Amino acid sequence: MRYRVVLGVLGSILWLLAGFMIIPLIVALYYGEALHIFVIPLICAIVIAYLLTLFFKREDEEWNLKEGFLIVASTWLIAALLYSLPYILEGVPPINALFESMSGVTATGATALPDIEGHSKSLLFWRSLIQWLGGMGIIMLFVAILPKLGIGGRQMFRAEVPGVQEERLRPRIRETAKILWLVYIVLSFAEFIILMIAGLSPYDSITHTFTSISCSGFSPYANSIAAFDNPLVEGILVVFMFLGGANFALHYKTIFNDRKSLIRDQEFKFYLFIIVSATLVLVYELFRNEVYSIADAFRYSIFQVVSILTTTGYASVDFNLWPDSPKFILFLLMFIGGCAGSTSGGVKVVRLLLLLKYTQNVLHKTIHPKAVIPIRFNNKTVPEEVIHSIVSFLVIYILIFAVSSTLLSMMGMDFITTLSASIATLGNVGPGLGLVGPMASFASIPDPGKLILIANMWIGRLEVFTVIVLLTPTFWKN
């Protein structure tokens, strides 16, 4: 492990992280709010970035896979630490500030701010902006704008981009990253304009654009989307959350190459099937239990299903007050997530689909032991190592969920809160149930519990392996 190379690259990334703090500084200037909460972190970041790039200048040779993993994992921690400073300077307790910042950069949307609307507009704008940056990926942006990354860029791309296999639209990783960011920006601009037309203010439009297309979920209002009580706004957000939860590479291919790329994709069709099925079941249960009329049951059901499945975490209603059966369906959706290559978190639809195919294969071989039946996905045979990787991922994922839930329960938290808080952070969903429901916050969680959930968000955003591999002795051996 060449730590000089790692520190040099982190110095370059820190320049990028610092640059984004100029944007909320301009917003604070516009609203006449305190500037120091952004100026001080900006100066600190610039000084540290300068020292790192001065004393640990990157070597010409490419870095290897281990160094790529360490750079990516470290980048998200550094971003969370740096971006927590504005919260601290505005009076938020340090542990809550770190929780909020990690929730932001990992596009989780779980909040530890009990009084959201009591904070400055510039801080809440910043809170939304870092979710937009984290949604597509800080490293992805770094790869897109920094020339001559070569193999090193590919290692970082592999470590950060969610999914089962690396999605490449161009032979060069940098070109692929630029295309994905271009699609992301175009969709974001389109949503901003449409929300403005729907009647939202420029501030509300941009903050909710940042946190919906990125499948993140922060809102500058304590009641989330319920604060608008507007079916049109909810419908627009459903569309863009749905698009954010789909594969961005397929968005590009659909627009520029093949109009049927999206609808032919097996993962996308399964993603759509889950949404339709869960929505219909929720509508039936809410109507059967006389919670809403059939129209309102559909309105609130489809919004919450898409919001939870894509791990956005918006709430158009306090679903914590629903009967147990609808809440249990939402709880199950927290484990799934959106498509690979999307801005959503969770296990990902493709893993669930391939696991079902693998299970079907095992059952068939039980009856026909000598049969050779390859697992196919989008008319291609799936290599065995991919299936092994999925099984390993799910085992580790469930193990982390079990351990974090157990630790939280030992702190005196109730059963529902414990389980939902654990999966809501590990899956980067945002709100949970019980004490961490959609209209509540994670502020009541004990500080040691918040640290566990912060680790959950970090691990979940980087698809488990990128962080867990750092804990193995083999990783640190030459």
C-alpha cells in the first residue's frame, strides 16, 4: 500500500469537496445569512488540500485496486466530516451534525435535526445539495473531470458505482462517468423546471429536485412532502423518483441508441412489477381498513411505495399511523432498493432477481441432478462468480443488519424502531418506523446508536464490500 499516493489523491479530491462549499456561501449571501458557517470549513479544506497535494504529490504510475478501495472509502468519510462543520457552526451537536452530514453525502435522508425549519435557508440548501452530489457519487464526478486517471480511475469507479457488474458506456471510464453525470444533470434540470411550472418556489423546486432525482429524501420541511399537500407535486416527484431508481446507463441508451433498451431490460421490468404489485396490495389494505377512500389510497400508496423502494424516503403522509400490514409491506421494500446503476440504495433489484433465478436453478437441479442450466440475464449467461458475489453480499448485508439491530436493542430501543432504524440506514432509505418514523427524527437515538447508524450509512452506500474489505488482514498485507 503506497500511502503517499493515497494521500496525494485525497488532497486532489479535497480541492473538489472544498469547491462545492462556494455554492451555499452564495446562497447565504443572497438571503443575508451568516457566512462564517461556510467560510471557515472552506478555508480549512483549502489549507489541508494544499498541504496534501504539496507534500504527497501523486506519482505518475497508476494506483492498484487496494489503493482505489482505500481512496473511495476515505473520500466518503472525509466528505462527511468536512460537510458536518456548517451544521456544528450553526449550533447542531457534533454527533448529530456528523449523522446529518453522512446521511446527506450517502443520499440516505435520515435526519437528526428535531427542528428542521429552525435552521437557515442556506444550510438547508446545502443539506440538499450534498445529497445531489452523493446521489450520483462524489468519486464518479472526480473521475469525470480529472484527466489521465487511467487504471486508477477504473479502480475507483469499480469501488463506488453500485451494481453487480461495472456498467461501461464507453471504453474509457472517464467518458462513461461524464455520460452518466450528463444524464443526471439533464433530468435534474427538467425536474426543476416542471416543479416551477407546478407552482413551487425556486427554492423549493431546486431543493426537492436535488433530493428526489438523487433518491435521497431530505426536505427543508419537517413534514416532508406532506407540507405541500399537492397531488400534482406528488405525481411529479413520483415520476422522477422512479427515474432516479432506474439504471442511468439505460436512460442514456434509451435516449441515444435504442428506444426500447429500458423496457427490454429484465431488471427494469422486475422493478416495475414490484412497484405495481406493492401499490395494489397497499391500496387494497388501506381501503379495506377504511383508512382512505380508493382514490386517496392510490395517491398515498404509489407515492410511499416508490419513495421507499427507491430509498428516497420522502413522506406524503405519516405512514407510521397506518395499520400493521401496510407498514410491514413498506418495511420489506426497504430491503430491496432500486436498480443497479441508479442513485438509489438497498440490495438492488438485480440482485434479488438473480437470487430468485439461482434458487429456481437449484430447485430444478434437485429434480434433475445432471442437468446443466445456466442462469441468464438479458439473454446473457451470468458467470458463476457473479452469483457467488451476490450470495456473499447478501450474507454480509444481513449479518450487518443483524449486528447493528442487536446493538441498538441493547440500548433500550423498542423492537420496531430498532429494526427499521437499522435497515433504513444500511439501505440508505431514510425514515423508518416507530420513534424514527417519517414525521420524527433520529435525534432521540442515543449517541452510541447514532455512531452505529453512521457506519451503516457509510457501508450501505459503498455496497458493503468496499468498506468491509478494509477490515480484513489480507487487505493491509503487501
